[in-house]
Amino acid sequence: MKKTYVLAIIGAVGLLTFVIGVATLLLNNKEIQTMDATVLNLDGDKLTIQDSNNVIYTLSDKSFLDLSVGDRILIEYTGLLDTTNSEQDIKVISYTKKAENDDAQSENKNDNKIAGIPESWQDNGIFKQYYTLAYEKVSKMTLEEKIGQLILARYDGDKALENVKKYNLGGYVFFEKDFNNKSTEEVQKMIKDVQSKATIPLITAVDEEGGNVVRVSSNSKLVAEKFKSPQELYKNGGFDTIKNDTLNKSKVLKNLGLNVNFAPVVDVATNESSYMYNRTIGLDTEGTSQYAKTVIAASKGTGVSYSLKHFPGYGDAIDTHTDSTRLDVTYDTVVNDYLPPFKSGIDEGAEVVMVNHNIYDRIDNANPASLSIGIHNMLRDRLGFTGIIMTDNLDMGAVKDTADLCTKAILAGNDMLITTDYQGCFNAINDSVKNKTISEDTVSKLAFRVIAWKYYKGLMFENQK
């Protein structure tokens, strides 16, 4: 009898909780809410906007016909926003354009904002200390100079010296062939030469993961022995050995003139047959999270920034260098199993996250992660990342034939685009600004973040021109 009574109470409480939840949901759906946003793109009856937290939404509505790309607007709406959806199911009540001086007025009311800098550019982020300097710099730059800062180009030998200034490039990525048979002095000269031609100091990046991916240490003239894979390091001495390896690796790269390493790979892979397995630490989510934390913490103060990759987690996908891959994994699997290592690295001060080209069918079945608004929102909104989001190389087979590739990459939420065809990418973004597919304010905001990062790294004080 008592058992029946208890079960009845539990059932009643459960029903009451359900009713309250439904009632709350209905009330939230009817309550008028507001959002301060910037218009990123207008395409037919679809409006893409970005809010003050850098979260991007696409709305379907015909009432915004008087808006233009770059407009600051205040939206009143009912319904619930879902950052993972490619299109929002809300009812828009009204759009109100904001005057240019609205930012200045709101800045005076908010002690966390820096006077003079557009409020929509400020996120209280990792580079905040350098926002004033970055804004002063960006304010003096031409559109072409700002576009160039968004491009991380593949180094192309003799052409690099001419084109670094022609396209105002944000930096170069160096590959194994660029180091083949060169001495330390020759590599230093190669990098110093392109830096000397740059108006704004360059990001000089490399993939030096250890194990199968070793661009620099494949040359015994530069490093006596190839850097070991994360799995071998862990087997030999755990996370202490990984920490020491990061310090040693950073010292080598810094001495050569390299200032960014595209490592660590923090994809969770415990299946030995997975494509990415040998490049990972081979541990579960918790172990991989500790790995991310160890590497990022050790890299701080070395002069070399490390990049967490490949967001939001590669899983058991095949190689996207040659073809596209679809992952049939749930949102909860991504959140609970794939994201924690990225969160651990971000919490330790990771400055860069690289996004892969896999398609996550249950999150966004129409776009690879690198071009998906929903995936980028996970990084900005769920993980609170305020650093630099980079695409994986846009010349990889999974995305290279995508129409309007570079424009889509910008509108999805990336800050820097890695590409071999940097001339084509530069021209595409420039054309998109001119035809108002992308606003110049969007380009300025992204360049502002890149320049703030360069100040944060100490580059802008070394050889600024």
C-alpha cells in the first residue's frame, strides 16, 4: 500500500513538472524578446545576422526588404532561438535600424566596453587587452589590407616575396617541401625574407604534430630526430613527457621564425582503424581533454601559438583531403564525447581552433563543418571561444569545388582562411564586399580580431611598419 502511495506521489510530481515545463515553454514562445544584431547577408527572403556574442542566425521573413548588409538592427521577436539550426523558427515582430552613434551611447553605460570601438566588435575576449591598439591600426587600413589579413596562404617559394605585399597576406603556412635539405640558417632567412616584405607582421605556421605529420623535423639538418607522436610520448612518460616535448618543439620552431603550430590534434579516436587515430593521443574523452590542457598550458610564453584541431571532432571519418565525409552521430555525442577536449584547451587559453570539413548530418546536413553556421555557433556560444577560428585548407577535396567557397567561409563565422589559391580567395572576398554580399564592417571586424591576436603574440611590436 505504501509503495503504491509513493509511486502515485512520484507520478503526480512528474506530471506537474511536465505541465510547468510546457507552460514555461509556451510563455517564452509568446514573450516579446529583443536582439541587437548586425546584418551579415541578404539572400532572397533569408536574412543572416550576427548578435553581440558572435552567434550567427538565419531568419526567413519578407519584412526586412529595406535592410542592407552591414546594418545594425534591433529585432523584436517571439519564439526560441536554436543556435544549432541553420534557420530559425521564430516570429519577427519588428526590425529597427540603429543609428551609428548608438554604440557610443551604449559604451558610456557599460564599463566593460572600450570607448570608441564599435560595441558589436567587443566580446571581452582573450585579446581584449589589445583591442584599442588593434582598432587604431585597422582604422588606418584599406579594404584590401583588411581582406589580406583574413588569408593564411600556402607558402609558394619565389612568388611569396612578391605576393605577400600585393595581397597584404595575414600569414603563410609552410610544408615539408619548404624545409627539405635546408639548414637552420637557410630556413631562418626564408622566413625573415617574407617577414621583411610584409607591411603587417605575418603569422608563420606549420603542422608539426609529431609522428606521421612532421614538416620541420622530417629534415635531420633542422632536428636530429623526428618529433614523436602523442601516443609514443604518452607511452614513454605520460603527460610530463608531452609537456617537455611541447616546450622543446616550441623552442625549435621559434628559433626558425615560426610562430604558430597546427597542433595538438584533440580529436577523440580510440578505434585503431580510424583515419585520424594515429595522429591522436588515442585516449578517451577525459584523457584527450587532459592532453589538450597539457599542450596549451605548456605552450604559453614560448612565442609559438598552438591550434586545437579538428573542430568539432573528427570521429571515425575518412580522409577529407580527397573527398567529403558524412558523420551520422547525434548532437549529444558531439557535445559529450567530442567537445570536452576543445573546451579544456580553450579554458587553458588556446588562441586558435581549426575547423574540419566533415559533414555532421544531425547538426547540419547541408554544409561541411568549416562552412556551417551551426558548428561555428557551438564554438562561440557553447564553448565561449573568443580567439581565432580557422578553416582547414580550403583546397582539400572535401570543399574545393564549392561555389563561392571563400565568401561562404567568412559568412559561416571563420576569422582566417587557409588556402593555396590565395589570389582567388582574396579576389572573391573583395568582389563580395563590392556587390554587398559581405559588408566592409564584417571584414573590418575580422581583421580587428586578427590584428588584436598579433598584438597579443607580440608580433606588432617587433617590426611594425
